[in-house]
Amino acid sequence: MAPKDKTDRAGGRGPRHVAIIMDGNGRWAQARGRPRLFGHHAGAKRVREIVEACPDLGVKYLTIFAFSTENWKRTQVEVAGLMSLFRRYITKEARALKAEGVRVRFIGDRVRLDKKLQALMDELEELTAGNDRVHLTIALNYGGRDEVARATKRLAQDVAAGRLDPETVDEETLPKYLDTCVLPDPDLVIRTSGEARISNFLLWQSAYAEYEFIDTLWPDFSAQIFADLVLAYGTRERRFGGVKA
């Protein structure tokens, strides 16, 4: 008999949406005397394992932080290598993602990305648009502050055009303009590599998310570690500013 999934053992309180800050690729590679890009390639392979683990854990939505608006500050060699990796990953994984029922979305500002990468992103979104088993969102050239600024600009344009009454704007309005407008807010945010900061990731959406900061470097992050964190989430008491009855 197949074992019950982690969500059942957690009393049905497992996270529906998990977001991950995938950190530590460079340090993982350097510890092995290899260039940083070696670590990024190892980290990309880890993504498939975590995506495949989601259905049995009751995780419907997975959002991963692949490249931030601040990552352009890295060396030209590393940035170029990462962009090449993203193109190769999309090309290599597209058919498997479709076959496994994964719907892929990208969030972030695409304008700065090269045209070939933008086209591949569009194609993968279209290819997997009919899938619903797992919703994988990849944050690419993404920053939380940048997202809010772009959303606010669109909101202001609607006000100026008379499509939106400014008196009706409240905390439920802005999320409709965010890149994640079709997604639920994350329940659990995980950051690997021992760093305890959120690094401009899903700032608005994670207002009431639970956080796990773990020492494991991303290329060593396994499906078992993921499952353990999902199970542990089910033991937490979430009050959203209230008190226990």
C-alpha cells in the first residue's frame, strides 16, 4: 500500500503554495573547487525533483526565485552563463513539464531579457497553459519592489483613464495588478543556504506567509527535506493577527 502523503499526516493543513529562494549554488560549487556556474547547473537539476514531489505533498503551487533584478550586478560571465542556462532549461524541460501536468508561468520584468529567452518563455507558457496538476511559477528578472512599482504604474494609468475610481482603491486592489494576480498568496516561504533574509522576494504576497530558513545549500536540497518542511508547516498555528479561540 502506498504511504499516505505528508498533507494527510499534517491533518490537511499543509501548504497549498510554497515559494522557494534557491540560494547557495555558488558556494556549493566553490566548496568543490569548481566555478560558480557549475553550482547553478547542479541547482537547475534539483528543480525537477522538487516539482515532481509537489503533488504527493498536496502542494498545488510552487514559486521559485531564479534571477533577481539585483543579480545583474554579478559578473558578466556569470550573468551570461545564467541566461544560457535558462534557455537550455526551458528547451530541455518543456516536453516533460507538459507531460507531467505542470503549468509554467514566469513573473518579473521581461524587457531586459534577450529576445530569444523571452520567446522561449512565451512558448513554454503557451505549451503548458492547459495543465493544472502543479502550477510552477519562475521568478526571472524579478524584484518585489520593482513588481509593486510596475503594478502601481498600471493602477495609476487606469485611474487617469477613468477606468478606476481612486476612492475604491484598497488593499484588495493592488494585488489585481501584480505579476501574481492569478495565484494565491504563498503559505510557506523557504530559503536555503543559511541566509535569513527575504531578498526582495514576493514582498506583498508574503505578508502572512510562514518562513523556513535552512542551512542546506540549494543543490543539496532534496525531496525529503522538502517533505519534512511541508509536514512541519502543518503543526504551526496560523492566527493572521488574531488570537486562539
